[in-house]
Amino acid sequence: MKFSSKVQKCGLSPMRKFHPYAVTAEAKGRKIYHLNIGQPDIETPKAYFEAVRHFDLPVLEYAPSPGMPVLIDAIRHYYDKLDMHFDAGDILITNGGSEALQIAFNCILDDGDEILIPEPFYPNYNTMVCTCGASIHPIPTSPHEGYRYADRARIEAEINEHTRAIVCTNPGNPTGVVLTPEEMRMLVDVAKEHGLFIIGDEAYREFVYAGEPLQSMGQFADAAENVIVIDTVSKRFSACGARIGCLITRNRELMAHAMKYAQCRLSVPTLDQVASAALYDVGPEYFAAVREEYKRRRDTVMQKLQAIPGVICECPKGAFYVMAHLPVDDADTFQRWLLEEFQDNGDTVMFAPGEPFYATPGRGRSEIRIAYVLKQEDLERAMDLLALGIRAYNAR
């Protein structure tokens, strides 16, 4: 049987590819500490579940393809408080931020096109771009420079006749890099000058740890035709299972094309939209507490990593990930060994190997992404297991 050349270019998620090994390890009685997937353990605000309990319409109908007005209005009000003002027609509700990205890519990419993304990047971008017939053109970074990339000369050197857009995950997944206001302005200016879209994937906007004001590419109203914002309730409200996101743009032509895909998939689940709208009533004290919790976890991870000889990493400024270079020959092989052969008092650990976060062949082979989404006690144990595992792996 013949399969699509596009799907054959796609790889498995590095966050999930070791699941079969984990199942086997657990069948042997191993306890696995999961640092591989960005699934927060912070409680989802009760407002979500209260909205579900009080939903009493007699028929669970299709929602409108653009999204339900109650949710669109809640998102508009959220941005109003950030001094960014959008019309209802600027917001398209999607099945998570992932569908928002896929729709955006489908609207702007053709076969042979390229999209600029700093590497390392969220690996699912690769699948989304490949299925459009396009490819990722990486903006190179290094663990030695904290994975920073917002340099005009570096970015413009990668632009060519195939470039259609620049993608910025801010704060960064997997690096935790947070762009400064000046860096954001520069990136928007580059996009405008070269006639490119600039896509701000802003799922982690609330998770910044140095007191910075919340930022968005949407604040640059002078780049209305260029800017696309991707947003979601998944991380902000610890509601990954709700699968509610949105695509935001003032570019009306782009939104008209996006609506074709929205109508093709009919609608986003009605009940999740109603419940997610209630999340936007959560007060600032919720975010302050969550930020403080993640900052404490970040500091724990950094303290543990810095105590391991040979590790290279810089303290992330946002999101809840750390990208680190380990003193191992191959992080993929190391992860498989941890699940198949290593244990300490019946415990082992999982992370996401770094190579799939890169488009450049051979890059990231000794790097890993850690998601610090475990409670403090478990996080400390997981990091100790990583240190013990590195020592035992290199002593084989």
C-alpha cells in the first residue's frame, strides 16, 4: 500500500515515543517519574467544572464554526485587560492551540515553502509544517548562549525566496527563553519589511518569573496584516484536556481562509467552550500562586542540574521547561537504557530526548527537555534519579 510522502517525513513525538518502554517498565514494578510531557499537575480552577455541572440545555448542539460568543467575549475581555483590543471577528476558536497552528500553516504554506523557527523548537511544529508540504528552516541557537536567537542579522541571514513566516514561541518551549520588548519589536519589524507573517505561539504567556509584564505579538497593531497569535487554555489554566485554543489575527483575508478549515471540521465541542469561558473569570491571585509554584520548581531543577558535572544549561526565564546538554553520548539511547535497565529502589525517570527538537541533522543528540510539572518532593526525586542514571550509564 502507498502512503503519503508528507506523512512519511513526520516523526513520532519525542515526548510520547517511549510510552511502550514505560509500559514495559511499569509491568516490571518500576515507578517512573515523568519529566517528559508538559502536563501540569496544578489543579484546574473549579469554575470549569462548575460550568459543566450547571450546563442544562436540552440538546447538545453544534457550536458555531467560529466559536461560541460567550468564549470569544471572554477572550476579548482578557486581552482588553492587557491593553490589546480585538473585534469578535479577529478570534477563531479551535481545538486547542495545536489546531490553531495547523490552520494557520495550512492557510499560508504551499509545497516547497519554508517557515523560520529557532531551534530547538516544539517538535510537533515539524509534523504540522510537513503535512502542508513545507519545511522548517531553523534559526540556529546553542545551549552555550542560553538558546537566545533574537538577533536581526542572524534572522535576516536565514530569509530567502521560500520564506513565508517566522514562528516565535514566547515564552519558549523547550528553552524557557523570554523575548524582551525590544526583541519582539525587532522581530515584527523584520516580518513587516520582508512581507512575512509572524506567528506568536503564546501558550505560556503567564509563566514568566522576573516580574515582566505579560506580552503578546498582538500588541503591535501597526503589523495587523502580519501578526498571528496562537493562544490556549491548556497551560494557562491547567486545562489541557479541554482542548480549547484560538487563532487571533486582524488580517481579515487570512481569517476568511481560516474559516474554510473551521467549517470543514464543523465546530469545537460546545460544552468545553462554555466551561472554558468560565475560566477567564479567574482572578490574578490564581496566576500569582501558580507562577510562584513553578518558579520554586524551576529553581529546584536548576540547583540539581548545576550539581551534575558536565551539564550545560542556563536558567530559563519562562514556561516550565529546561533544555540541558548532558554528559552522555546519546540522550535517546540513554532514555531507553533508563527504562530498560536502570532503577534505584524500583524508581526510574523519563525526559524528552533533544534531537527531535531540532531540524538540523545531528543537533541536540546529547540534549534533553525537562518539564518541571511535578510536585516538589517528586521533582527532587526525579532529578536525583537523573544524576544517578548519568553516573551509572557512563560507568557501564
